[in-house]
Amino acid sequence: MAATTGAVGHAERATLKHLALAGALDGAAKVSCASLARRLDVSDQTASRRLQRLEESGAITREKVSDGQWVEITASGEQHLQETYAEYQRIFENSVGVTLSGQLTRGMGEGSHYVSLPGYAEQFERRLGYDPFPGTLNCRLDEESVRARTRMNALDPIVIEGWDGDERTYGPAYCYPATIEAPSGERASPVHVISPERTHHDETELELLAPTRLRDSLDLEDGDRLQIHVTTE
């Protein structure tokens, strides 16, 4: 991922925007270097080089044909667009945030162990302003929210620093202020999305911290639909 991020600069993101406007985010779109060059106000050679860099970075896939090429933006490319969207949101709305939705699931117990570790617990209380319930609420995000989750990269997280234990080193975690909305419409706050640097979860799983057991305070059961409003502080 680090190599991909480094290969996609401002010029490539501008090119991604025009490809998305041409329909390449919803499937393969047919484009030519000449038409793309006109939209970007650059030479055909520059447009061709940008497409090549985007392909090499994994942001697009393309298939050349006699009268152009079929271009499709990948998940990695969409992540760059989502991050750019969040940056403009911060500029024009003076804030940035994202609303995610999914289903409540039973976790693997990882959160309970994580929250109880002394090197993290002291930081949670000091930096989040509360002593978290010993466990996390787990939400499996729907497909659209998995894609939108990348906007969180434009937020400034509360950093929970890593630390050295007796037998191993524990990595950092990143917390984002949030409000959770239950199917009843009742909301709970303060809540924080926690994103450990080392985790067994993939991007479909969202973990939340709170000072209370959210299953009880919001009367939640496995399978309930949840909305999580992630914001800046």
C-alpha cells in the first residue's frame, strides 16, 4: 500500500477524477489519450504517462484496443478518490466525516483482550476521556460502507501509542470519535471507532469502544442494523 500511495500524486488523482466522470468507477469505460488530454489540458504523451503510472500503481486496470482503451478504476484507485473527497469536504464544510452502516456481529474476543491491556488502558482514559467497557462492539460493514471507510484516512485520529510488554511489543491504535445509531433511532455517545495497527479483522469489520456496554444501553442483538457517524473531534 505504501508504494501505491507514493505513486499516485496530485496529477494522477486529477486523472482519476476525469476517469471516474467518464464512468470508469462503475465498470470499464472506453477512453482515448487524446480525449483525456483535452480534459486535462495536457499533451497526449502526458495523458498516456499518467495512465501508465496509474496502472503501475494498481489504481486502474486497462485493456488497449485499436481505437482507444478500456479503463476501470480499482478499489485502490477508489480509495484515492474517497480521500480526495474527504479533503474537499473539510475545506468547504469546515469539517469532515463519514456515515457507515452494517450489521452487529459477535466478535472474536480480540477487543476485550486489547482494551484490558495496561499499556493501552491508561492511554484510553487519558486521551478518550473515559475508561472503556472491557470489550468492543463489532459491526460488519455493507459493501458501500467498506468503500466509504477510506474517507477516514482524511481524519486526524487520536493516537494510542504502542508499547513494550514483558514478552512482546504491542503496536499503536487509532481512534476516531463517533456516534452510533441503533434501529430504534436511539444514539450513543461518546463512542470511538478503534483501528489497531495489528488486527485479525479485515476492512469489513468495524470495532467500537464506549464507556458502557452498548449492547445493553441500546438494547442491541446480533444482526441489528447500525449506523455509525464518524467525525472529527
